[in-house]
Amino acid sequence: MTTREARVLPSKNRSHELWNSSKIPQIRGARYQYPCLAPREFAMKLPFMQTAAYLKDLFDLSGKTAVIIGGTGELCGTMAVGLARAGAEVVLGGRIPEKAEKRLHEIQSHGGRGYFVPVDVTSRESLHSLLETVLDRSGQVDILINGAGTNSPTPFLEITEEEYQKIIDTNLSAIFRACQVFGQYFVDESRTASIINLGSISGLNPLSRVFTYSASKAAVHNLTRNLAREWADKDIRVNTLVPGFFPAEQNRKVLDESRVLDILRQTPASRFGNAEELIGATLLLASTKAGSFITGMEMIVDGGFQAMTI
Ligand SMILES: NC(=O)c1ccc[n+]([C@@H]2O[C@H](COP(=O)([O-])OP(=O)(O)OC[C@H]3O[C@@H](n4cnc5c(N)ncnc54)[C@H](OP(=O)(O)O)[C@@H]3O)[C@@H](O)[C@H]2O)c1
């Protein structure tokens, strides 16, 4: 064992047999002989760094391109602002250019960079065209957010085949398609990448009145973990961001007065979330450094809703 290897091994394990190089097979051409050394290196730099420089080092997204599908909407538009403020060039994907324009002004007012590309997630061709446009304009994609979503409060026995298919198509099949289209690019280019799929707490435990939505989101959570397993050795991380309750366009029709009261009673923080409160989690999952070992995770941001009992 070289001095460098001995220095970076966790101290309590230094003399432990497990770390004997002859007993551990070389894993996927890891940069080091053992596959767990990078965090130790961060720690060793700490005393010499200023706080701002340290945080920048962990979370800086300069030079990255983030494609945010659903970036014309409330939550993902706000997440796009956060990604742009952290240095990424952001591409807002959606169907309505006017919604993107407002968001792009906000991004520019912070000194960020971005543009809109129209996309309909129900069409594979449209997703291919989104990828091609971004590669033409930006030359690369590093971060993909799958956040297009739709919802309906129709009682279970009244849900039509058509409505069911529409919600499944927009919330689930679209993510399957986008992960194939962008995933193929990431794999072909051996590109380190982060994919963030928007799940829901109703994907963890089904919520009343949103039957198809809950089923679609549960499948998104499963698909995400499955892809995380599939691509972890390619440095393509796939995580689910799980918002609790945030006022937005797609859930307005579900949020009548009694529903709002039910939600507040069940939320220890006693309030809805603000979209800005998703930015920290987004940056963590997007960052190649701060989030480098996070994959297949459900990052819940819900004011304690999921933890509530009596
Ligand atoms: N708000 C919440 O409390 C909450 C909670 C949990 C999870 N979520 C999830 O978070 C994500 C964002 O939702 P949001 O609350 O921010 O709602 P939102 O403001 O209504 O945004 C949804 C976005 O999806 C896009 N979209 C819908 N169908 C599309 C299609 N066929 N092709 C392309 N884009 C499409 C819309 O873009 P265009 O209008 O431009 O087409 C819209 O901007 C969704 O996946 C949602 O399920 C939200």
C-alpha cells in the first residue's frame, strides 16, 4: 500500500483486513485502488478553504448545461432559476413559449443564461428534436430534469380510459422516453450526468382523489431506482425529487378548501412549500461533486408530511 493510499483510507479501517488491496477486486477502473476515497480528499482540503470557495467547489455548475422539461411550470421553472444562478446554462422545455419568456427574464435578471425549446413529452420525435437542438446550441447536456406533469381529481369509477392514458403518458411514459433519448446520448458519449425525475408523495403512499396521478408517480419512483442501478457504473446518477404540497397550475383543480385544510393538518410545518425551497435539493442532486454518491434516492421536500403520525 502506498503512503497516499494509506493516508486517504478511513482511519478506523486502516489496519483492517478488508482494506487489504489483495482482497478487493479492482472495481470498474476506479480512479483509486479502493472505491471510497474521494470524500476523504474533500475533508483534507477543508482547513485551507474559505467558506464561499468551499461551497462553490461543491455546488458550482459553471460549464454545465441543464435541460429542464417542464421548465415552463411553477416548480421546475423555479428550479431552473436556481440551476442558472449556480452557473448552469438552462434550457426550458415545455409547450407554451410565453411562460418560458417570463422565466427567462428572471434568469437573465440574475445574470444567468438560458433559452426555450418547445417540446411535447408525449412525442418521442419531439424529445429527439429537443436533444438535437440543445446539442446544436450548447454542444452538451449534463443535467436532465423530467418535470412535465398533469393531474385530475376524477373519482375512481368515473375515470375514462382516455383520461387514464393521458395522465400515464405525460407523467410516466414521457419520463421513460426522455430517459431513453437522453440516456442513449449520455451512454454513447460516456458523459457524467444527473437525471432528476419529479415524483410525488402520492407515489410513496397513495393520496385520495388523484388515482391515476398516484399510480403514475409510484411508477416514476420505481423507474428511477431501476435506472440508478442500471447506470451507476457509468456515472449517470438518477434520483427522484419528491415535493410535498406546493401551489401550482397542475394541482389547482385538486386543491379545494377542504383539501387544503386536510393537507395543513397533516403537514407538521403547517404550510405549503414555496417553490424556492426545492432549489437546495435540486443543486445537491445536480452537482457532480456534492451529489457524486447520491443515486437511486427519493429526496423528499415536504415540511414533514411524510413523517407525520399523531
Ligand atoms: N405542485 C406540487 O405540489 C407538486 C407536488 C409533487 C409533485 N409535483 C410534480 O412536479 C412537476 C411540476 O409540476 P408543477 O406543480 O410545477 O406544475 P405546473 O406549474 O403545472 O407545471 C407542469 C409543467 O408540465 C408541462 N407539461 C405538461 N404536459 C406537457 C407535455 N405534454 N409536454 C411538455 N410539457 C408538458 C407544462 O408545460 P407547458 O404548459 O408549457 O406545456 C407545465 O409547465 C410535475 O411532475 C408534478 O407532478 C408537483
